[in-house]
Amino acid sequence: MNTKILNFHPFKEVYAEEFNRAPKGFEEITQEEFAKSKFFYYSHIASEYKQITENFDGTPIGTGNIAIPIKLFWFFDGTGVGISNNWMEWTVKFFRFGCCHKYEEYSKEIAVKRNLPYSGGRCMHNMVCTKCGHIYQYDSSD
Ligand SMILES: [Zn+2]
């Protein structure tokens, strides 16, 4: 199980403990969107199998009681993608979930003022998502 990620921000805002419930922001994407997704250039930090019948808020998803069997792949930033197969038709559908981050770079002054982590250095970038508050720090010299 993925109980470890429950206490790790921002997953607690996105992760649904119920087996049949989708993570927050769950939506189908096209094959092209999946091809451009993080799946191909980041390592996932967790994966899980679910049979989804409900949205994150508990409302029914799709039609009838047909569950979406899906393998979810979680990334470091609380987002992820899912791959669902239809074993009757031998087809595959793709999904995404989590925040559509909108990052904004912040200065040391802002970090102090808002109690945000800050890493100094000429090539360090300190970013915060204006929608969910996820912090993303990276070194652009690599
Ligand atoms: Zn975000």
C-alpha cells in the first residue's frame, strides 16, 4: 500500500485512501498528452493499482458501475498519470491527476516573509506553485 505518502505534502491533498476513489484532479488525457507527460522523463516515486468508480469528491465517475481499472504513477510534485486497459477490447486510455502547477520564482526576502524554504546560489531557483503551494527548487547549472 501507499500509506507512506499520506503524510507527505502535497499528496495528502491529492491522494484518496478509498480503493475505488480517484485522486484529486483526475481526468482523461489524449495519447499525445500522455506522450508529452512526466512519465517519460521523470522517475515515479510511487505506483498503485485501483479500480475507480468515484471522483475525489465521492461523486460517481463514468457510466454505471463499470470501474476504471488503472495503474497510477505518482511523481515528486504530487501529480501523476494513469494507464487503464480495457481487457475486453484490448485498448488503453490515459489519465492525469493532481494540480496543474503554476510555478512562480521567489526571492530570499519573500522566503523569509512567507516562511518558505530557500536555497541560495547563482543557479538555484526557488519556485512555489501559486495554486497548491508546492515548493520546487532546482539547480539550473546541471
Ligand atoms: Zn500546484
